Amino acid sequence: MSERIAICPGSFDPMTNGHLDIIRRAARLFDRVIVAVAGDAEKKHMSALEKRLIMVAAACEGLENVTAEAFDGLLVAFCNERNGIAIVKGLRTTDDISHEAQMALMNSELAPDIETVFLLSRPQNAHISSTMVRWLSELGADISGYVPARVAEQLTARQ
Ligand code: PNS
């Protein structure tokens, strides 16, 4: 049987503990997980693509079936290029649902064979977002409880 590959996409600006938890759980459900870090074209990011990719790769070290790659353009095109069968995303609160459902419906119209799989965030991560971490970081607060240790190291090294 061919490998069952999942794609975990995001901006990861920066990667949070919530992201890492979803990736770990996806890695138990699929043979291989590719964390797809979105390029800089779409949004203005705090960290450039190369730095976000380095942080994601460092945080995923030790997860044997997980790799990280940058992508630009359509997510479903990247997914097809990598033979992905599913897009895995986390849902934190009900606020996430409408936006994520809209993207999932659009992606399934564009590529009907690719399923979007939602994993519910663990309660301890439900209030953590990259936006919140960036805000705390800008205000000089300690963000080490909200991001993987390897990400915290890189972010504090730059301040
Ligand atoms: O972490 P984010 O910012 O919520 O991630 C959003 C991301 C990168 C998953 C989303 O913007 C995306 O899928 N971008 C790729 C472009 C694309 O395929 N757009 C159509 C989706 S309906």
C-alpha cells in the first residue's frame, strides 16, 4: 500500500505549542507528515520565510516521519505535487470554524480527492495563536510557555 501523506499547512509566524501538538497528532495518524510553511507573498510576516522554516524544522526534530518545506501558491497544488491525501488543521475555538470551513470547502472543490481533516486543539492550547505570541513578544512578555523551546530560543536570540 502506498504511503499515506498528510500536509500540515500554515504561516507559522511563529510556530506555537498548539501547532506542534497538531503536527505530533497528525504524525500518529498518517505515515508521513509534511509541514508546509507558506511563503511571504500572501501576508506581511514578522519573520521571513527562511527563518520560519528553520524554526519549524528545529521544533519538529525528533519526529521521525515529519519534514518541513516551504510552499507558494495554491495549497492543493503543493499537496498534489507531494502526493498528499489530506490537509490537517487544528481548530481552537468556534471562531476558527467558519473561516476554516470556507477554506476546506474551496480546497475540496479545487481538489476533490484531498480531504481536510480537523483536529480539535487541546484545551491548554485553545487560547494560543501566533498573533497573540507576536503581540506578547512585541511588548516584551515571556513567550516561552506558548512556543516550542527551539522557537523561543530563536525568537529571543533576535531581540
Ligand atoms: O497559519 P495561517 O496563516 O492560518 O495559514 C493559512 C494558509 C497558509 C494555510 C492558507 O492561507 C493557505 O492555504 N494558503 C495557500 C493559498 C491557497 O491555497 N489559497 C486558497 C485556499 S482556499
